[in-house]
Amino acid sequence: MPLVLVRTPTYRGSEPLQRAIQCLRAQSHGEWICEVRDDCPDGSARSVLEELRDPRVRYVHNQPQKFGVQNLDDCFRLENAFHADYFFMLEDDNQVRPEFGAP
């Protein structure tokens, strides 16, 4: 099964972030990993992800803060530490249909 890497930028997005991650969890293709790139100085997304307890979701706390444009740019970097076959970005205030991540 091919691995899909999803990068999700966020800033103080508890409810929208939770909804976006739930969309990933509902994917028909279950081989994915998500990097949530939190730009909030106090790391507000960490508690959202701890509640979800999904090992496929990885937390990255931007320190120092990168602000909107740099955080988005980092989501498009070529580094692929997970050796994923595919990639897409899912902003914290967006959703995807269940079959979207299927290669």
C-alpha cells in the first residue's frame, strides 16, 4: 500500500483542526501520516491531537513562530522523512472527501 503524507498547518485551530483530522481518519485509504505544523506560540494544537490519540498524526511545534506564509511554505518542502509515495496539504480549516487520499 502506498503511503500518503499529509501536512496540516494550523494556528489556534482547535475545532477546525479536529474536523480536518477526522476527515483524514475517515479516508478509504488508511496508509497515511499527517504532520500537524502548529504555529501557535503556546502549542494549542497539541491538546487537540492528544485527545484524538492517533499514532498516524505527528505534532510539529514551530519554534520560533514562523507565521502564516512561512508555515505554509514549510508544508511544501521536499523533505520526506517518512518516505511517502504521495503528498497533499490539508489546511486546518478544510476538509477532504473519504476517497480523496486514495492513490
